Amino acid sequence: MRNLIKILIKIAPLLLFVLLETVAVVLMVQRSRYHNYAITSTANVVAGGVFEVTSAVTSYFSLGTINNKLALENSNLKNEIEILRKRLSLYNDSIPNAKSDSGFNISYIPAKVIGSSVNKLDNYVTLDKGTDDGIKPDMGVVCSEGVVGIVVTASRHFSVVLPIINSESKISCRLDSSKTLGSLIWHGFDPSYAQLEEIPRHVIVNKGEKVYTSGFSYIFPEGVPVGVVEEVELKDSDSFYYIKVKLNTSFYTISYVDVVNFSEQKELKQLNENITANGQSH
Amino acid sequence: MDRVIRYTVMFIVLVLLQAVLFGNIDYFGFICPYVYVLFFIALPIGFNCYGAMGLAFLMGLLIDIFSCTPGVHIASTVLLAFVRDYWIKVILPHNELGSVEPSMSNLGFGNFIKYSLPLVLAHHLILFFAESWSFTDAWFAIVKAVVNAVITMMLILSYYLIKRK
């Protein structure tokens, strides 16, 4: 008995070590995409608060570039309004009673990035808006340059986005020329490039052609720019292309974003769920 | 008592430094030194092993919360605190120094490097492997760990150089 106690005292540090490491491993294993963000996510108040204070200071340093970007976006939007106005007047002339409110209802919620990383394999972006401002998980996030990612979790005042540059991100995209659908995936290393997968070999892919969102995922509107094809490779044995895409969004300098509020998302999701539920019952 | 306050301040400052400054160094998407290990390098020799592991767990948890990496920093920092105790016994088998605080002037430059570099390296290796959990590219993790361990070491050494002046 005395020997047993002696042994126990001797290996007590080891036991504590094993216990603490087990806790760590359990935390790591439980990290799956939509669960368990609650304990260790930047959406929690302490970390969110600290990030907000630092971003309040550091955001002053990048005001110049942000101004330029906003001015550019402003002018682009103005141009677009003009084009649309012309088109509308054309329609009104030819079809006097045309309905103008067909299609989806999409609105944007502006938000500021208060925390982000690019140097990890699983990067995240933290925003300064949360459920109080209408942000919910599964909403798409875009910036003036292109697609950013998808909201995974939101607290009252903060939300966390899974950006393209996270190994778990998968975004449905479409090639400009052939309109073929593929999935945009990131494999680590360089935050400026991602890979477009599942493009079959019979399709013609050109270097330098643009990649857009497909709009099928009811997360992003159709046609949001994602990037430009930088490298195309097709081995004889492969049935799919290897396509390297240069991302439009610069994750190094990302600061202001828009969260996409797809008002029909719930309805579409419900419909899809009904289909799968019916399929299982047959 | 003075010592307790000093270490508490150091703990808080290092967590904030890591979360706000060093966690945001994005150079080539590759360089991210983890300077908070300095706290465990600087703990007095002969510091209670349970206490060190408890502090390591707390530190790891806080850094994990800031960087959205559940468990990763806990695993590597607890390992660092556990190994540290044994490593000191290997390096200083006849400890004549008592509970001195390890630094370049107290241990000598050679001994200090021998003490701290393997600990930092072990911490970074476990860290980058734990981070890449499902990733197959082991070489990338190793290179990243070694490069960042060297950068962390340089930051730690410069801290002691500045402190001595």
C-alpha cells in the first residue's frame, strides 16, 4: 500500500500531463464545421472586445487605400445605375405594365472586419456585427473586390466567417466562358490562390478567364466575381482539370465587407430539405 | 510577493502581445512566431511542476480563444511545461543555483540556448502538427515549425538583451 502511494506520488505529474493533453485532444477532435464554436471562438465577448479595440487603432493606418477602393466602387455602382436606368426606360417604353419586382430579394448588411488571419491552415474572419444586426449563420459575405466567405457562427454583437482561405471552405463557382460549375477549394500555403475542382475534361478552359459564383447555393447572389484562372493543367490520366485561381479578394488587407441577406434562403432550404426527406421515405 | 506580481504582469502582457501583435504578423502566410512561450522559459528553475502545467493550460486556452484553434495551443504549451521540468534536470544535474530565474546572465549564453532552444522547438513542432491535424504535408509543418522557432528564439534573446541594459 505504501509502495503504491509512493508510485502514485512519483507519477502524479505524468497523470496531470495526460489529463490536460486529453482535454486538448478532445477540443481538437470536436472542432467540426458547424459545431462547438461556442467555447473557443472569437465571437465570444472577451476576445471580440479586444479585437474591436485593436482594430479601432489599426484601421487608421489603412484609411488611404480604403478611401481609394470606396471611391472606385462608388463610381462603378454609379455607372451600373446609369446602364440599368437606360434599360428600364427601354422596357417601360415597350411593355407598359411590366412587373418590376420579380426575382430574388437580396439586401446587404455592411460590416467591418475586426479580426482575421491568413497564415494558418484554417483561417477565420471576425466581424463587428452579429444577430442584433440580422446576421445569421450560412449567410454569404462579399467585399468590393469579390467573395469573402460564409458566416459560420454569430453572437449578439459579433460573427465569425469561414473565408475561402480555410481548408473546410467549399464554394460553388462557374467559369465565365463555358458556364461550367465547379467547387472552389483551398489547400493551404498561399492566401492569394485557390483551386477550382470538378471541371470535367471535355470543357475548354482558358487562361485568364473569370470565375463567378453560381448562385445555386442560395448563399451568394449569382455572378459575384471570385477570381481569375491563372494556371490550367490536364494530365492524360485525369478526368478533371487542375485549375489554379488567383483570388480577387486580398485577405491581407480586407477591412469592410457586406453580408448577403437572401430573403428566400429559408424557403429554398426548406424545399431542398423536403426533397431529401421525401427521397428517404420512398 | 514582488515576484508573483511581476510574473502575473508578464503573463497578461504576453497573452495580449500574442493576440494583438504577433498573432497578426502575416508574412508570406508563413511566419507566425509564438512569443508567449517566453513566460515558461522565464519561470524560475525548480518552479512547481503542477503549477507550471496549470498555467500552461490557462495560457493555451486563452491563446486558443484568440486564434480560433481549440486545443492546439493547450496541447503544445502543456507539453512544454511538462518537459521543461525534466529538461532542467538533464541540463543542470547538480543544481547549485537554487530557484534562480533563467536568463543569459544567470545560466551563461551556451547553457541558456541549450535550455531554451529545444523547448521552443518542441513546442512549435507539436503546435504546427496539431494545427495541421488532417493535413498530410508533414514537411511543410516541420519547416514552418523550425523557421518560426528560430524567429521566436531571436525575439526571446532580444528581450533578455534589452532587459540587461
